[in-house]
Amino acid sequence: MLCIRSDFRDGDVERIADLHTKGYANLGPRFGAPFDAYVLETLSEANLKARSQDENDRTRIWFAELDEQTVGCAALVDRGERAQLRWVVVLDEARGNGIGRKLLDAVLAHAKETGFDEIYLETIDQLTPSMTLYERSGFKLLSQKIMPLWYGENGCEVVMNMKLS
């Protein structure tokens, strides 16, 4: 049975990092240790545990649990005027069940409910399932640029956004 939860629990930061390690493991060496370190750095910057205790903070993370196993996550990070979609991942064994869609729908509903007019995301090219989900949901391409990425080489950063009002 699928459950989508947004309450923050002890160990959730580690769950996000673990989901990324497992979810990107088969995508090649650029998603190895440097990627894991990058994800941990972004989680540290977001300070999710402290933010989850501030009832006025619009930042929130959702976890997909299938048969009591965590199989995916997605987050909204409050960036002031805009919301940022972060840490979207669904494990391979759980794909094809609409979990990514349900997580994204939860993020978008929360963004609208909490008064954001726009949501954006930053990703890289070559993540076809993610890009397909974003485009079908209404995200539009803002920019693509070649730049140094976490794995020490140049890659293509993709920025997309969606107007919510």
C-alpha cells in the first residue's frame, strides 16, 4: 500500500541521501561518491530538521512509502518569492506506479496553498524520466548552460519553472 507523508521524522535527512544514492546508482560514475557528497551538502544548507519545527516555514518534504519501505521523496524549499522543487527521486523498483506524479502533485498543491506564484527547479540533462514528468506537469525550460558540476566535469544544467497563478 502506498502512503505519502510530509511529517518530518528523525532520520529523514539520511533517508533523502540514501534514496539519492540508491536511485541514481545505475546512472553511471558521475552519480557516485561526489554526487552523494553534493546531496549531503544541499541537505545541510537547507537545514530541514530545524525548518520542519518552524510552523511558519513553507519548506516541506514528502516521502513515498510503499509497503512501509521508503521509495521516493520530493521537497519544496522556500526561496522567498519563489519555491524551489528539490530532491525528487523514486527508486527504480517503485517506478511505473505514479509515485513521482503523486509526490510532484503534493509539492505543487502545497506551493499554491502557501501562496507561491512560481516554482522552479534545477537539474541536469540526460534524466529523461524526470524531464518528462516536469514537462507534462507544466514546467517550462528557462535555461540550459554548460558548467562545472559536482563530479568535477562540465555538464548541462537545466533550469525550469512553472507559474502557479
